[in-house]
Amino acid sequence: MVARLIDEEPEHAYAYSRVALRLASRVAAVREAAGFAAYATQKYGEALAEFRAARRMTGTVELWPLMADCERGLGRPEKALDMAGAPEVQKLDKAGQVEMRLVAAGARRDMGQLDAAIVTLQSSELASNSVQPWTARLRYAYADALLAAGREGEAREWFAKAVEADRDGSTDASDRLAELDGVEFTDAFVEDEGDEDDEDVAVAADDTDSAEQAEQAEHGDDKD
């Protein structure tokens, strides 16, 4: 249930995770699920505690980037950067290392170090033309950092590259690109509602006219 609800209803997922913890707190998968649920609801202290517990139980380093990001969420970007330089990072797979790079860049931005954040994201994974599961998010983060640094032309280029890689819509890169291009979107649904209101007024007017005509005809019959 946590896995099913976490994207659309994170609060409900969190509630289920608390029940699971009461029932099986010594199961690593339960502690990990509880960590993800707490993370999704921005309860970073709880998430960090659960991720640490799961790591102690399994001995794996897969949760290391998430643990570092929890440190960011708790207002400790320096701690996140320390974790980015720890030996555990070398044990991560490629996806985990890219995730750690994203967290480290975010920590740099938290500290107001925009140029350092941009340099942190520059990597062989960013330069690669192949599309991997992390490509869209990496390009998006790089574009966003460039934009924050006032490098709008380069940011536009990388938002466009993020759009190319974002096959499942995991980012809002297309919206950011349109914004940079000065494209404005009109909510057609709102217009349709307005049209319906106009139609309702017209129907009401027709009903009023019909009622008046019927009343006049009735009075005419009475006079006869």
C-alpha cells in the first residue's frame, strides 16, 4: 500500500507505513518503506532514522544519497557534502552516483554556491548523448542551476535537452522551456466554463420569453 499510494497520496502512504512499523519493525524492507513514506511527506528526521536503520540491517549503501538529501532537508547542507565525499559513494552503482551528484549540487545551491553547483553537475553522464533513467533529471538540474546563475541562453539549451530525454514526464522541463521562450498557455477548460455560462443565460432568457408568451396567451383567453 505504501508503494501504491506514495506518488499520489503520500500522507496515506505514510499512515500505512506507521502501521507496518508497529507490526514488523525488525524487517529491513519495512524500515526502508517507512523511510520513503516519511521522505515523501518531508518528515526528513524520521526518514533519515528509518534509512539508517534499514542500512544497518542490510549493510548496503543504496540509501546513501537519500540519507544525504535528508540532511539537506534538515538544513545541514555541509553534512550532505561530507557524505558526498565519503567512501560509501564509490560503492554506489552509476544511478546512485548520479543521484549523489544531484544531492551535492543541491547542497551547494543551499549554501549559495551557484558556480560550484554548476561545476558539480558537469560530468561524463551530463555530456553523454545516450538517454538513461537519470538523464532528464540531471540535465534539468544543470539547466536550473545555469538559470539561477543568470546564464539564460545556456539554461534554455539544457532545458531543451532535458525535454528530449524526459520520456515519462518526470520533470516540468517543457514548461520551463516555454516560459523562457515567452509562451503563455490559456486554460481552455476555464473558457469552456464561460461558454457554458453564456449558454445557460441564453437558455434562461428563452425560458423567460416562453413563460411571458404563455402568460399573455392565457390572459387573452380570459378576456375572450
